[in-house]
Amino acid sequence: MPRNMTTFAIIVVLVLAGISYLYLGRTHQLPEGLLQVNGRVEGDTVIIAGKQSGKVIAIHVQEGDDVKADQLLVELDDIASRARVAEAHAAKAVAIAQVEQSRAEYDVLSQEVPYSIAAASAGVSANEARLKQAAAEEQQASMERDRYWTLAEANSIGWEVAERADLKWRLTQDQLKAVDAALTQSREALNNERLGPARIKAKAAQTAVFVAATEAAQAQLEQAQSALADLSIRSPAAGAVTMRLADLGEVVNAGTPLLELVDLDRLFLKVFIPEIEIGKVRLGLPAQIYIDAFPDTPFAAEVRNIASRAEFTPKEIQTPDERVKLVYAVKLYLLENPDHRLTPGLPADAVIRWLEDVSWAKPRW
């Protein structure tokens, strides 16, 4: 080999060695107690689906859109549900009217029954007094009739006087029968009026039935209103639309996925830690995440998930040497996402502090 070629090769080796030294030196400049990792920001996926079946009549978001909590996302055809709500309103109105009428009748009965019983009782007393009087008059007329009839047979008086006495006696008998019938009728009326408390009780029971019907109508109304509201599908949380799974005019069943969201308030950085260093990591350790777009702003995070078994480094890791190493997947959950500045897919570096007394330091590569 020519001398100049040998010299060039030596220079190249020295340069590469220097670069390697500098690189390795920088990667080990973090103090003991800090562990540097990297990965991509991910988030908990939320599948948006309807509770009711129906035809999709409106989709208000597209893939990539940011959405707020309770924002309207998708609308399904609601004509039939609106009709059921109107029907439930009408049924409730009828039930309320029945309750009001029944309560009014109860109030009237409650006031009327005592007076009716008192009046019927007074009628019985009056007829009983009339019966005594009619019985006495009949007895007197009977005695006079017998006396006059005896005198007439003895020719002491004329037969006309005896016949008038007989007629008077017969009239008092008819009067006695009429008063006795009136007494029986008044007693029956009193017994009927004495059923008043039972009628009051029955009316109270009927009112309770109508009240229960009103409550059932209210429940049906709320169910119909809930079914109607379910046709307007809203976001359960703030997030980003990652996938649209339905189209306008499509008829979907209950539970059919319509959209896929990522909750921007539950983002995490998924990193892979070599097997030889996983012993330093435990749940609850603090971490700081750095994003290229905000290089001077650390985002606080916490170790909340550590894989229970090791795996080979995922294929997206560039160097083949790294891909054959055993690593553990660890999730660093962001404690907050101010103004939702961070979104899924962003590459990020992070520092995990596994010794409390160590001061924080930025990632170094």
C-alpha cells in the first residue's frame, strides 16, 4: 500500500474515533439518576359510536380536526324519534289531567260524604219518629173503629159513623205502611252513604294509579328524549379526529364505529428501555418530555405503565444492532397538555429521574 494511502487511512480512523468519542461522551453526560429515552407521542383512542341505529344525515368534522368536549360530531335521522317524543308529551298531559280530575273528585267526596251521612241519618231519625206517630194513629183509629162498629151493631149509632171510623182506620194503615217503606228506604240510603269513606279510599287509590301513570309517562318521555338526544352524537372529551369511519347517507346500527378520536388530555410518550436498565424504572417516577417544536419547554410526565415482559426493539428503530436488543415498553403519561399544543405522532425525547436528589438536565445526544 502506498505511503500516502496508509497515512490517509490512519487519519480517517482517528477522525472516526474522535467522532465516536465525542458522541459517546455526550450520550453519557447525563448525571447518574437520570435516564434518557425517546419515542413518539401517542394517546388513548376513543371510538365514537351511536347508541341508536339510523341514517347519517350530517358529519361535522373531518380527519385531523381538533374537537372540544361535548362538541357535536355526527347527526342521525331523528324524524321518528321526534314523533315519539311528541307522543310521550301527549301521554303525559293526559295522565296529568287524570290526576287533577281524580284529586278534585277526591276533595269533593271528602267534604260531601260527612254531610251526606249526617243527612241520611237525620232522614232515618225523622222517619222513625213518623213511624211511631203513624203507628199510634193507626192504633187509635183501630180502637175507634172497633168501638163505633160495636155501637153500630147495637143500633146506638148509625152505620155511617162506623163506616167513617173504618175508613179512617184503613187510611191510617196505608199511612203506616208508607212511613214504614220510607223508613226502609232512608235506612238503605244511610247504609249507602256510610260507604262514602270506602268511596273516598277507592278514589284515593285511583288517584295513586293516575299518579303512577304520570310517572310512567314521564319515564317514557325521558326515554324518548334520551333516544332523540342520542341521535346527536357528541365528543366525550377534547381530542383529535384520527379516522372517519362512516359516510353521509349510510345507515348504521347501534354501536357501529363512526369516528376515532385521540384524547388530547391523556397523551403519553411510549419509549423502549433496554433490559439492563429497566430495573431503574418503577411506576410513579417523574419524567420530563421535550418536543422539537418547544425545545426549551419541558412537559411534566409520569411513569404509569411498564410492560410485564421484554420484547425485541421495534422495527422502526433504524439500526439493526439496536433491533436485536431486548427492551421493555414504558409509557410516560403527560400530567397536562396546555392549550393542547401536543398531538399524537410527534417525536420526543424524555428524561426519567430515578434518583430523587438528582437535578434535572435536558436530553443530550
